[in-house]
Amino acid sequence: LQSTSPTTLGRAVGRWQVDDVYTLMTDAMEIGWPSYAQVPGIQMCGKTGTAEWAESYRGNAAPHSWFIGCAEIPIGADQTQMVAFAVIAEGAGDGSGAAANVVRYMVSTVTGP
């Protein structure tokens, strides 16, 4: 049995790339397919998608719907907490449908009325 210590190899991407992706995903929530998941009054970013699998590729079943993103959830009078999420709805079709609806429900449940 051998014990090792973790080693940091470096950053996968730079801060400017993270900022660009965040901006693009935030814009998509306002004008693109991910807008189906938008909760009014909550800053969100997201990306929808469809994942094919063997049976859907053969035409025997629907593909999986997925949605990834984040939301700034209010946690106090002047504070927010960034929360990331990923949803996969198996056999539910395209990403702008079932998975986006699950995200909207999750975020609206956490943030309240």
C-alpha cells in the first residue's frame, strides 16, 4: 500500500475564458433555448442539450434531455450564493423540454415565491 500527496498541475482554463462562457450562458438564458428554465428575478446561466444513446440512435427510444448551469440564490438581505446544477432526464427528449422544466422547478422551489 502506497500513500501519495495531491499535486496541482495548473489551471485548465484562464479567468477570461470562464468569464466569457458565463456571459454566453447568461445571454442564452435571456434569448435562447435555456430561457425555458429562467426564474424571474434570479440571475441564471445555462446550456441545454440532447444526449443520444444506443436505443435512441436506433430509433427505439427517446434521447436524454440535459441542462447544466448556475444560479445566484438569495441567502440574505444583501447576499447571494452561486449554486451549480446539472440535470439529466433519461429518455425525455430534447434539452429545452424536460430538463429545463426540472431546473426551473428546482430553482423556484429554493428561492420561494
